[in-house]
Amino acid sequence: MLAVIDRNLAAGTDDSRLNMEAGVILVGLGRDADAAVRFKRVLLTDPDSPNALYNAGTILFQIGEPDEGRGLLRRFLQLHPDHPYATYARQQLEQ
């Protein structure tokens, strides 16, 4: 599936949805740093995406980039305070 997504992106289909799906797949494969890159690409075209903000922020914490992760999680909470993952984001920020 990841190969299909990458082929579509290489063909010029720079789609936020495809990058989001690739990020989720990469997380499942344990490739968190690569997943963070994909989620950050989503934010280039959709800077208010709740899923990209939350996923990138959380992963950045896990891979040792807490300052950037904190900034994304704060933005996530500012824009989407009632999102189902808002509680988890708040907990992460308290650590």
C-alpha cells in the first residue's frame, strides 16, 4: 500500500490525504521519523489539520523532538479543543 501511495505522489499527486495515509502506515511499521515527515507535509498544505497536528506532535515527542512536538500539540488544542484526542494532547503536554 505504501508503494502505491508513493507512486501516486511521485506522479505529481501531492495529496494531503495520501501523505496522511502514508504516515499512518509508517507508524504501523515502526518508522516514526518517516511518519513525522509525512504528517508535516500534510501541514504544509493543510496547516489546521487536526489529525496531522496531533499525529506529528505526538510522534515528535517520541522521537526526541519535544519542543517541536509541544508546539504542534498546542496548536492542535488551540484550534480543536473539543477534538476526541484533546485529552491525550493535554496529558502529553503535562509531561
